[in-house]
Amino acid sequence: GALWIGTLGGGLLRRDPLTGQFRQYGHDPADPRSLSDPDVLDVAQDGEGKVWVTTRNGLNRLDADLDGFTRYHHAPEPVPDLGRHRVSRLLRSSQGRLWIATHGAGVERWDAERREFESYSLAQLTDGSPGFDSVFSIAEARDGRLWIGTRQGLLLLDPQRREARLVKLTRSAGPEPFIAALHVDRLGRLWIGTLTQGLMVADQPAGNWP
């Protein structure tokens, strides 16, 4: 298949698997079908094979003709620091569902049948800090729940019940670490990358968490 490369400032690159040639998709303020922003943070395919691209200002879905994008959550200038337009990460679940992590609006799920987004405000679901809605990483547990890495700690989200809770990683009364990266390995262990406390691993699978 094609290789997709996201850049900071240079938009998106696609390498054709047959010719080896690269095509660049950039941001053009005068073209509404161009990328919504030149800083690309993540790329993923949904269950229908559509390519989605996250940027610092908006979410983009590549059109079927491969010549342009449909924009979502694009904010006009000046761009606010937080909101659903600040899209950080994408996750395609084992069931083919596309999850979108944002800086300031929690996570969203793309409903392919209704062609709309379902929002999950983690701050509201936990009755917690607004920092829980600044999401920087997301991973799927073996039981289908989602690990959510936020500015203020690790959360476990049950999408079906619309329930979320904080999973404490520190034994002290101090703040929880900034979670920058998450990975669930083939044994079900959760690897947790933090900004200030290095790398952690949780051997207990999500199904055994209360």
C-alpha cells in the first residue's frame, strides 16, 4: 500500500507503491479542499479505508479522488489554544471504529453510518479537572475499553457505558504524570510513556482493573 508521511510545516506526503514517486498535500488558505493546516500530527485509516489526517487546526478526511480533503473542526483565525480543532491522535479500534483525541475537547468517535461525531468529555465523565480533556495518547485494551493519556494522568474509558475514571500511577499526593505515549503489547501489558517520570508498564490487563 501507499506510505503516508506527516510533516510539521510541509503538510502530508504520499508515496505511490507502484512508481515510488511522492505527492505532497499542503495547506492553501484559498483552497477549501486543501489541508486545514500544514502541521500534520497523525494519519490513520478508518474501517472503510478512508484516510484521516490530524493537524494543529482541524481534522481532514481524504476525498475518494485523492485530490482534496473534507475538513472537520477547522477554526478561524486567530486559532484558540484549546478545543476540538486541536486534534492530536487517531486510533482505529479492533472493530474498525475511528477514535479522535483532542487538546481540550476530550475524545470523539466517528460514526460512519450517521456521518457525525460522538463526543466524550472526560472532564465531565469523571467530574474531574479540565486537563482530562487534553488528550495526547490513546490505546485500546483487550476488552475494548480505551486507555487515555492526558495532561493530568491516565484514564480508562468505557465507551459503551460512557464511564471514565482516573487510574492513579503515583503513590504520593502529588499530581499525576503527563502521559505522552501509550502502547498495549501482545500480552496485554500497557506501556506508559510520561514526560517527567520515564517509562512505566502495567502488567495487569484492563479486564482486571476495577
